[in-house]
Amino acid sequence: MPGLAVWASPQVLGYAMSVVSQLRTPVKGVGTPGVSEPPVLSDGASFAAFDDLRTGPVECGASAVLLADRKFDPTLTLQGEPRLCTLEPLERPTAVNQPVQLMGAFVRSNGFKAAMQIFDGFGPITSLHVRSHCGSGQGSLYARLYDAVTTVLTVLGGPDMIDAMLVPPPATPSSEGARVQSEQLPEGLSQLTGDIGALIRCQPLGLATISASDHACWDRRVQVLGPSGTVSIGQDGVSWRGPDGKPIEEHVSKTDEFQSATVQAAEEVDLWSSGQWEPLHQVDAGLTIATCEATRLSCRTREPESTQKVQELLART
């Protein structure tokens, strides 16, 4: 297998190293912005360290890079032009001939794959409710929002209007501190932090809600409602209960969901490293990014925003 280098920012380091600990692909080196010493795994394994993403991977003998940096700039020129995949979504789509594949999406989880089979016989879906949370070191708020939006678009299709609110972590324990900070929302998706609540109207008729946070425990869960009842989806389990509450189909899993999510991401990275990766085609990355950007914009304007208008704006920039 080709050697892999890992570039992880402190905000994503815990997630990245949990993935690394389960890779079959050999890891040649680990770089962390602002940190001179590479992390050591719980089993004592250590790696070569590098502090410059432009030259570090090729210097440690890697031909591919696993990114886990919410501020990665896709225009950066890397020596040796290694292949790139990422645990954090980018703020702009990459060129088709230079794709940066996103690993670990909830729509690739075992639970969601099982739910897709249920949907074939479930009938009309009236609403979808997504919880996408993580804690310190497990990724950015943008990553959790992107993951939730991808899930919504996969199930319900094109979004129309989005009404959202962001509650940043308070600067002080007082509610006044939280209120003041809410007036200074970040300019970019990668800078988002705190809790987001969003209401999404989808076409032709559909409703979705999103709860996304980078200040909670890891939790990715979806509820789908329709005349046929409720489908509840977790990382590895899914259940379908009828309108009367009686179970119709149920596959329960008691695995640790964060651990299972990192296993999923590691398996995907291994497939990608060996050339066996098949990217998702259900949802356009540009539409997902535009929906996230419309969500951020709604948080700023405190008004519903249109994904279509944001798409048009992004196309001109």
C-alpha cells in the first residue's frame, strides 16, 4: 500500500488519531500546525513529525495525505502532488481532476445503508430530523453541519429556504456575554463554533430540522417521519415503528458510536488508498456547500435564506 501522511489541526486531532489507530494503510508521518511533537497512540506507536504541509509528506515518504484541518487551503501547492482525502469538508468544491474526497459521511454508515433499504417500502416522507454533534478534538461545527446537510439532501432532495440560528460558546458564563458574542458571527464556514439549529424547506414538499454542535458529545442520529410511521437511524442500527408504535423492522446496535464512526472512516481511507474507493454521487458537493453557506448567512441576517441565491452568488466569486 502507498504510504500515508496525516495533517491534523488541534480541533480535529482526536478524531484523526482515532482513525489512524485503525488504518491498515502504513502511516509515514503526522503533522499538526503549531505542534512540534507528533501525537502518540495509546498502544505507544509514534510517527515522524513534520510542520510544513507543503514539503512534509514527500519528505517522510508518503504519496497520499489524509487531511483533518478545517482551514486547509485547496489552492496550496504540495511538493510531489500527493493524492488528498479529508475528514473535514472544504469550503469550496475542488476541480473534478483534483478531487479531495471526504471520508466518514453519515450517509455511508451501516445504519443509514440499512435505512435506505427500508425507504424502498416506507412510502412518502414528510419530515426529517437530524442530530449531528461532536465534542472537543472530534471536528468542526462546519463538519457536523455539512454531514447533516448531506443527509437531508440525500433523503429529501433540493432545499428551498433555510432559517437558522447560531449560538456561539459564551465568552463569559453570563447570558449577556453570549448575546454580545452572537453579534459577531464568523465570516467563513470553517470558523463556525457553538450550536446551530436550522429549519430547511425542501422541494417539492418536505421539512427538515438540523441540530449541529461542536460542543457536545459525539452523536449522529436521524429520525424520518411519514404516514407509515417513524424510522430512527443511528451509526450501526435502524428501527422502523408504525404509527401505532409497534415495531415493523429493527436492527439494534450497542456499539460505541464514535468508535464505530472512526472505524467506518478508516475503512474508507484504506479503500481510497488502495484505489478501490467509489465516491458518492447522490448529492452534489457544490449544492451541499451552498446549503451550509445559506445556513451561515441566515444566522447572520436572522432571516430565511435561499440556497439557489447562494449558489448563484458563489458561482460569481
